[in-house]
Amino acid sequence: MEPMNWWAIIAQIFWQFIPVWIALILLFSVSFIYKKRLGLYGKLYDSAIGLIGFGLVMFWVFVGVFGAMDFIITHDPLSQVSGMKNKPPGTPMRGATAGEFGYYLLGGDNLARDVFSRVVKGAWIVTQIAPLATLFAFMVGITLGLPAGYYGGRLDILLSFIANLILAFPVILLFYLLVTPEIVATGVPSYMATVLFVFPLIFAGVLLNSRFHTQPKVRTPLLIIVLGIMFWTYLSLVSEPGSKVDLLPSSLDLFDIPGGILVVFVSVVFVNAPTVFRIVRGLTLDIKTRDYVAAAQTRGEGSWYIMLWEILPNARGPLIVDFCLRIGYTTILLGTLGFFGLGLPPESPDWGTTINEGRKLLSIYLHPALPPAIALLSLVLGLNLLADGLREESLKD
Amino acid sequence: MFHCKIVFSFGEKMNKITYQDGPILEINKLSISFFTRLREIPAVMDFSVNVQPREAVGLVGESGCGKSTVALGIMQDLGKNGRVVGGSIKFKGRDLSQVSDVELRDIRGNEIAMIYQEPMASLNPAMRIGKQLIEVPIIHEGISEREAVMRALEVVRDVKLPDPERILKSYPHQLSGGQQQRIVIAMALMSKPSLLILDEPTTALDVTVEAAVVELVKDLGKKYGTSMLFISHNLGLVLETCDRICVMYSGEAVERGSIKDVFDEMQHPYTQALFQSIPLPGADKNERPLVAIPGNFPLPHERPKGCNFGPRCRYFEKERCDVTDIPMSLVPSNDRHATRCLRFQEIDWATSGGSVEEKEKTKIGDVVLKIEDLKKYYEVASNTLFDGGNKRVVKANETLSFEAHESETLAIVGESGCGKSTFAKVLMGLETATQGQILLDDRNIEQVPIEQRNKKTVGEVQMVFQNPFDTLNPSMTVGRQIIRALEIFGVGDSNEARQQRMLELLDLVKLPRSFAERMPRQLSGGQKQRVGIARAFAGDARIVVADEPVSALDVSVQAAVTDLLMEIQREQKITLLFISHDLSIVRYLSDRVIVMYLGHVVELGSTEQVFSPPYHPYTEALLSAVPIADTSVQKQHIVLEGDIPSAMNPPSGCPFHTRCRWKSEVPYNLCERDIPEVQELDNGHQIKCHLSNKQLDRMEPVIKIAAE
């Protein structure tokens, strides 16, 4: 068989992404019709920059989702095919069986795996970990930043000092320390996970209790259900058989997070939370002087109600923007971690690891490193544009 | 006739346009629109005004009427969305729309200077005052730095700031608000402009400081021969400063003329309605209540056909007022007096128009709230991180004692820093008292913080806040916010009951029930304030602390909100503690008045006692400072020197002695040494002053209404 030329490759890639295009068109047309009713998200459709950013982000999200369902990929991202090592894009597969796609669209990597399929599979890992890790960082930052700003005083001084301490610590060194086997053996990362992952529980518990404490009939069952489910998830998340934190018998353990991913998660949350903390603290300092906060105080609301229901919703604008930007940073951070070979297993198709693999032979073979690099670039660019668009639109009324 | 000569060169020296005759500023049929994504929004339509040399013209109207847009139009600074779509602005005979950017830059600051509302925002916080001042003539006239410094010193002296050398060396944050505004005025005068535009220059200042600044502007206008365009929402201020007035409504000038003509022989229903909705001396909440203008200000894109004021006008005639655009027509026999009304010659302006219903005076009941020797001190440590250091005590409230009765309105009057808000905080339980007691129905509450108060007490003492744009949580619906208050106060057993009660509360404040679903940003300022009132009454409040509830509202809305408070008071017999600095409204609605200065109660008595001599010297100055929009009122002219001292560092002895004009009458320097004792005059009228009875009796009334 002849190798494919560039036009054919591009056409074929476009064809492989068909489910993504359909999903994007559906999403955009439905949102466009109802944009008047969709609040800030709807207003995004008035800003060209925000729309381009949103399109890029959603493209990779859909690639991740459909890739995970094995729709887009042409080959198994982990299987090696003899004779395909470092082959250029469009190389036909030798001895392709019937029903198997006959080409490596973007060539093969150093271990003769399909670069295209690895990039698509990697999208799922990136679009999963980065937003989740950012979400956890926000939970921690918000739960600590609100009281620091609201109460002020010694609590504020203490928390701000700790935040500055963490921010002053070199990030890469911190990561190296966290993944060092000796340190993993002492259980430090697991203990950190135990502490950091408790914050969403605190957050949800306080949020619901402060809102419904006047109606015990609603509050008690609601809290039991929500906190019960969250606590179980939490235990499943932090407990891992054989590690230092082994709390749950394996029959009740819902899922196991591979140790590497847990470490990545913990470190990303750990370094992002202080920055979020500072933003939330600053916003709280500003909003707590408003009259509606005073009105809540004069009718005897609890402090946590004021923080979570009066202050936090009105700080949402800057927080949403920062959330988008921070997913971008986290994505790059994950790339950096993968690049240093930290955290994720070496065969993982995530983009950072793939770029690192490709780097070793970069002077001879460009094609294994380039596609994941472009993917990372376009996702982060999309997130930044989206954040810009949101910021711009949230200022208009 | 017109002689214009423009000498212009870069860098070196820029001459002013020499110009002899005709008006300085001539605005002819000006229309300005803003263009948004959705539509064109006309902000100003068919607006004409002339400013003659040495003349001060007032531009009056409610917020959103386009008065600031006119100012920006004159400066040709409308931003990228705004554009002049019709008419012309001529400055000294030159059409400003034809002038190039470079020439415009020369005119701005040099020929036309503008003074804005917020002094701190107009000064560069990172630059010394002196440097900011000398910049103006150095850039515009190319004079040497030495010469510029000399002129700066002179101008700073002209704006009556003490110690000009020191002021020039200081940074803006080292000056008080009043001093900053004087510097802004000085900066505007540095290049000796021909036209000064003042956009609400005193709104951010305290009343006594405002009076001094207004006085200054008036004097300087005369001294420098500058024409002025004075933009304000306050009719009283315009009366005191201007020669002519132009009243705007919804983008149009509705009436234009000399102060005397417009104030005494108004020829437009809006002007009339405006005057009826502001509390002038003689208005009384029972016998002569204010008349609010019905309806709401139309949004720029929802203006009615024909007369913009039509839907709210009591003289509205169908098929006539709502047909075509209405032109300005001259009022015969008056000098340059014009009105935008078709029916002005048919209306009998002498009668007040709408019927005024008299209301029954409420009976004042038993004592509900008793405050005895209440003190609130704050300890301010100079450094929060390391303890020790030197702590300073701020005496925010000093021995307050008074009683408040059922269905009584008790006004607490004073300028910023007088401790009125601190008192409100202590009463609400946000702070605890240092000493003394607060008795609510014989229960002590001064040491009970709000978390420990029971639901009933919290619900009984509630508050209405000042800033309508801040009083509601912007991300919660109106109904939800009221229901939350009901939940907290334990009203109603089920969600349905609370929903029902919430709708009743909306009825109480006269808002349509459909507003429950609205978000606060969809409401106007007055409507928000009504929701704030509804929320305060969620727990069947008996004592309501209203902290300047109407000062941020437009005058026509003020009357309606005040009225609502009075009506609720009549129905529910609440005690209203009305905190305000606006003496006109206090005189109108309160039964008794407390005047506070730097934490002290300096005068206490019934409204009549406080508003007529003998006064405390501070009350006297305060009364004189309040601008009154009535040409028949003669005021004694008392301008207080200096600013209010800081509560961190109060003067020794009587807190007011630094600004008191009666100080010299008291022997042995008593004022500087001792805090005066409270003197009981007749019938519960208390004054905290060293002046003897004889001296107090010599005081003359500040406000006299000329016999007609």
C-alpha cells in the first residue's frame, strides 16, 4: 500500500472526528437558540474571543469523551505493531487484518504505537484530571479563604502565612519529594490526600446546614444523605489497600485511584489552593463591607451562612474566570509533571508524558512529540480565551 | 460681531482664544446617543442652553436625565459608544465638533475645566499635590516651573487651605475629603479657564463642608470671572450658587430661565412636582405632606410618545400631550424663560394642583427604648501583629441618654464620624456597649451580641440601610431574600405560609406581587429600598433604625419612600430611629431630634425646640449649611472653618470648640478645658454647651421665611 499524502491524512483525521463535530454543532446550535435564558454562559455567545475559546475547550472535551468510548481512535494506544517504530505520518500498516484501520495517521512513536490514538486517549486523561484537581483546589481555597477574609485577625494572619509558605516553596522540588518512593512509603502523600479531600465534605456540610438549619425537618435527612454519599466516596478515594491509609475493607471500596494519579492530584491541589485562598480572601474583604452583609448580620444569620450564601455567590464572577485560567495552568502543570516522568505511569498516553517520550528523539523524529504539544497548546489557549471572554462578558450588563 | 483669533503652536506657549462678545458656551438643539449592541439609546435630545460670560447656570435633574452626558458632550469625551447625533456645541463661537484632537486637548483643562463628584478619584494618589497643580499651566501655557509654583501657592491660598507650602508637599491621601475637593477646584482654576463645569461637586462631602465649598466656588467664580455650569440634583444648592437654571427630565430640558422665574413662577408640571416632593420649611408630615411624583422614570428606550413626562403628569391631556414632540416655548413677559409644555398657559400655577390629604397625627405611646449613659469605646492597637505597642482609645459614643416612645420618629442628626452608625451597631447587637445600658421594654440588651439574642428581640429591632444598590444580595431573588428573613425569625410553619406572608409584605411596601420573582438588578433604587423595608418588617419589627434610608435616592422617589415609612409607622405603631444628615427631611418627619457631634449628643429636644433658637452652636451651623430650595427663605450665613476633627484624636474639652463661633463668648478658655455639662432648658430640651442661658437667648433664628 502507498503511504497517505498530507491531504488524505487531514481528510481522514477530519473524518475520524465526525462524532466531535456533530456534538459541537449540536451544542452550539442549541445554546445559540436559548442563549437569552442561559445567563453568563449565554452571553458568551456574544463575544467572538470567548466563543473561539469555548469551541477549542469543548473540542478537546468531546475528543476526550468519545475517545474514551473508543469512537475516534484508530488503534489501541498501548499496543505495539512491529515495523511501525518511528514511522512518519500516513505509513500503511504491514499485515493489517480485516476491519482494522490500515494506516498510522500521525505515524508511530519510539515504541511503535499509534501517535494519533495516543493523543486522543490522552485528551481524556487531561480533561478529567485538570478540572477535577482545580475543583478540589477551589474547595480548599474557598473553605479557608472565606473565614480568613470574613473574621480577619489572627486566623487570617495564620492562614495567610501558611499560604505564603507553600507558595514560596519550589514547586518542582515539592513534586519530586512527593513521588520519591521513600516519602511515599512514609505515607505523607496519602495523609495529605486525607486532609485535602476532606474539604469538599466540610464545604458541602456547612453550605447545606447554614441554609436549612431553620428547618430541621429538611436539614437532617438532606445532610445525612449528602454527607453519607460524600463520605463514602471520600473513603474510597483516600483508602488504598496496602498503603498507610487503609480504612475501608475492599468489598466496600468503590474505586481505587492508582497511587501515581493520587500523588499528582494531591500535589496539584496543594500548590493551587494557596492562590485560590488569596483570591477568595481578597474578594471576601471587599464584599463583607456591603450593606446586604450587614443586613444579614442584623437579622442574626450565622457567619457561615453569610460567607457561603451572601458573599460567595457575589464573588462568582472573578472566581469563574480564575477557574478557567487555573484549569489551563493545571493542564500545563500536568504536562510538566508528565515531562519530568513524575506521577503518571510511563506508558500513560497523557500529553506531558508523550511529549517527554518524543523529546528523546526530537532531532531525528519530530512527529511523535509535535501532536501532543499542539494539543496541549490549543487546549490551554482555548481556556485562556474562554476566561477572557467570560471576564469581558461578566463586566457588561 | 464675533472676533476669534486662534494662536496655536506646539510645546512653547499656547494662547487662549481671544474672544469678546456673545455667550461663552452655546448649546443648540444638541442630541447625544449611545450605541449599544441592541439599539441606539438617545441620552440627550433637543437640548439648548447658553452660558454668558460670568454667569453660573445650574443643570438640575434626577439621575439618568442626561445632565452628566451634556457635560461629557461639552468636553467631547463621550467614549466610543457615544456620539453627538444632532445640534451643535459652540464654545466661544467655535463649533467643538469641528475642532481637531490636538486643539481639543488645548481647550480641555485650559479653557474648560471640569470638577467631578469624587475628589479622591480626580487626584493622582502617587503624586504630590504641588506637582499635580503646576503640571496644568506648564503643559498648557508653557510657563516656567518657578512661575507655576508661585501660581499654585496663590491658588491654594485662594481656595482657603491653611499652610499652602505644606499642602503642596503632601500626597492626596494625607488630606481630608473637603481639602481634596478644594485642591481639585484649585487645579481647575490653575489655568484660569473661561468655563468651569462642576458635576455634583459636593455630593460626597458632609453638609457643613459642602456649605464651605459652595461658598468658595461662588466667591471664586466672581473673583476669576469664570462662567460656570453647575450640575446637581439638589435644587437648594443651585438656588445658592447659580443665576440661571435649566431643569432636565428624561434627556430633555423641560424648563429654562432665571432662578427667580423658575423657582417662583414655574411653568412646567415636572418642575412643580419636583418642588412639591422636596421637604421645604413649612412642610409637615401630617398637615402638609409631600407629594410624590407617581410612576417611574422612563427608561431611555421606553420613552412615551409626545411629552416624556406625560404619563406621570397630573395635567396630562390625551390626544394632545401624547401626539408629537413638544418644542420649547418662551414664556411671555419673563426674561429668556422657556418651558416644554403645551398647556403652560392654561394651567393655574398658583394652586398646588393635586389635592393634598391631611393625615391624622399619630399618638405617641409609652417608652419602648431607653438608653442610659451609653458609652462605646474602641481600642485601636497601632500594630495588630505584635501585641503591646501603644493602644489608643476611640470614643465613638460618649454618654448617650435618651428615650424613644412607641410610634415616635426620633431623628439622629450628625455628619460622618459623629458616632450615629456606631450607636446603631450597638443597638442592633453587632457590637456590645462599653458602659451604660440599653433597655428594650426593661430588658437589658446592651451586652447581648446578636448571636445570643432570641429570635423575637432580633426581629423586633431591625434596620433599613442607606445604599439601595447595596442593600439587597444581587444574586438572590427578591422573594427569596424576604422568605429567608421570615425563616430566620421563625415566622410561619410551612413554606406556603411564608410565601403568603412574603407576598403580604410586598403589598405592605406597595410593590406588585410579581416582583417576588425578580432579581435586584431589575429594580430601580426606590423599589430596592422598598424591598429593604419589607425585609426589615419580616419579624414584626417594633423599632426600626433607618440609616439615611432616602439620601441616595432621587428627590421624587425620596418623598414616596418617606411617605411609606410614615404610613407603616401609623399602621403598626413602630418606633423609627431616623439617622440622617439632611435636616430638611428630619424637620419634615421627626417628632424629636438628637444632634450628635464626635460621639457626643450636643442637643436633644422636640423638632420645634431644636429648629428654633436657642441652638447649640453646632446645630446653628448645621441649619445654616443646609441648602433650601425656596427663594422666600432668608438664611443666616454661618460657615464653619476647617473640617471635622478625627475621632481618633478629638480636641480637648468641648468637641466642637475648634470650629465654634461662640467660643470667644465663654470666659477662662472653658471650652478648651472642660467637656460642658448638659443644660436642661425648657421641657426636655437639652444642650451640651458652656454658653449661659443669657447668651443662648440672644441667638437669632437661622431660617426666616420672608413675609409674603
